[in-house]
Amino acid sequence: MKCSILINNFNYAPYPEACLQSAVDQTHEDLEIIIVDDGSTDGSQDLIAAFAEKSARPVQAVLKENGGQASAMNKGFEVSTGDLILFLDADDYLAPDCVARVVAAWTDEMAKLHFDLAIVDKDGQSVDGRTWNAHLPHGDLRAHVLETGTVESAPTSGNVFSRRFLETIMPIPESDWRFNADAYMFNQAALAGHIGFIDQPIGFYRVHGRNGSAHTHDGKCVQRSIQRDILRERRTDDLLAGYARRVGLNYQSSALPNPFAHHPPVLFHTALYGDEFSPGGTWPAYQAATGWMLKDKHLPAFKKLVIGLWQSAALISPKGLREKLFVWGYKNGFVVSKDKMIERAQA
């Protein structure tokens, strides 16, 4: 079974070399390596060209103008030929047996398989932890997605998709998914077929301070990152409704597909920057965020109490202190984000 490793890079020098080497070092023989540079201006293109020239395995380099993550993924998929597609961020890398283990675990009913990633720092040194310490969901997840409007997934570099599935949804709409384009694929995959899972880290997630999904930086909230999360959840709702209709399933649109990822960011954004996402202001946003927390059956009572106190204290505090409280909560993992992981790696 042929696998295409599609690497997307934008201004991540010098990381692409380690990423490409991990692709070249794969023990699986039937392999295609494609790297798409999305208009980098930091010398990445020279690094890629030099690596491709001396590589022990063929590397196809595609250079394009900057268009965002979806644009790079579309271009890579367009020129690929593999039965399985592994989208790999250029700052991450794979264990040598990664593809071989994915191929061995793959079954015909799968639309996607995901695996855990070990966390490393900017120099590639191991950090205690994995991107997902609990078991990632797997199997037939259609009923779960139709009920909840969400599915948990490994980050981009921990996902492998069937070409057969991707051909039904590609190309990714580039204006809507300049960022978080992996969510476009893994949410629909859960309605298209079974999800496979390898419960061991066979890839590496590099934390280096420029990870685009971080909600905090240097003690401040990153407004752009919070906005992206909110918009991603709202787009996902429309996405799932449309795909469900295509495959004959009934998805009841909620406009808030993943309340755990949606409501707290809306509250924080409203409290710090205004009411773009909550026209009624902070009080309706606070009620919604508190409501999802109380209804969540998986949150322990103690954690509900801590999160409730955190949100309440932040809401009634002066704006300067409010932001500090939000940052503290993000870095302690009160909301699903990579901030806690990034903080640990940079310690």
C-alpha cells in the first residue's frame, strides 16, 4: 500500500530538514515524499532544495506563493499518488516505523487513522508528555458525531487519511481554512468511515514558541488565535451538516459543535475585546460557558468548581487582571488548547 507524506512548510526554518529526514528514514518501502513550501521568506526554500538534492530517497519540492494551510494541503494532494495520505507539519517529524505501523493497522473500512505524538522542545529534546494522554476515540464514531457535533483528534501530523475519502472532500475551501485545515478533514472523516487508532507515540510534536494554535504568548492572550478557534467551531457545524446530508445521515445543526472549545473562548474574547461573538455582551457569554461546564458528564466535580471560580473571578476583575487570570487558566489546561503543553516544553 503506497503512502504519500505531504509536508507543509511556511517560515519554519530550520525544522524542515529534520522533518524531511524522518520521512526519508521510513522503513516502509512504497512511499512518496512531497513538501509544499507556502511562500516562505526565511530561507526554508534553500534548505529544502539542498536536502532534496542529496536525499537518499526522492523528494518532490513544490514551491508556491503564500496562500495558507489549506492551500498548501490542496497543492500537495493534487500532485500526490498514494493510497494513504499523511499530512505532516514541517516542524514535526515521524518515528522510522511510523508508516509501516499505520499500513499494518489499516483496514478497508477506515477513512482515517490517528496516532499519538510525543512532545519535544525546539531542539528535538524529549519533554515528558504526549499530545493526548487519554485514549483517542476510534471505531465507528458516526453516532457520537451526530449527537455531539464534534470528534477529538490527534493534531495534523498524527493523522493518515484514505485517498478514497479525501477525493470526496478535496479541495479544501482555502479562504475559510487558512488555519486549522486539519479540522476540515478529520471532522468529515468520522462520518465517512471508521477511525483507526495506534495508542503509542509514533511521531513527534515540536513545541517552539511559534506554534500557531497557542492562545497565550509572553503573558498575554493572543486574540487572533482565540478568534480562529471560535470561527473553526462555527464553520465545523455547517461542514458536518452538509456532509451528513451527502452521505444520508441526519445531523441536527447546533451552531456550537464543540462547546468545550467554543464557549470559554467566546467569553474571554468578549470580556477582553468586545462583543463580536456575543452580541449580548459578557453576561450571556458567561451563562453559556457555565452551562456547558455544568452539563459536561466527563468533568469531575472538583474541576467544575475550579473552572467556575476561575471564569467568575476573571469576569468581575479589572481588565488588566482579567487577562492575567485568563492566561493562567489556559496555561493550566482549564480549556482545551496547547498552551499547557507549550508552557511545559519551554520550562
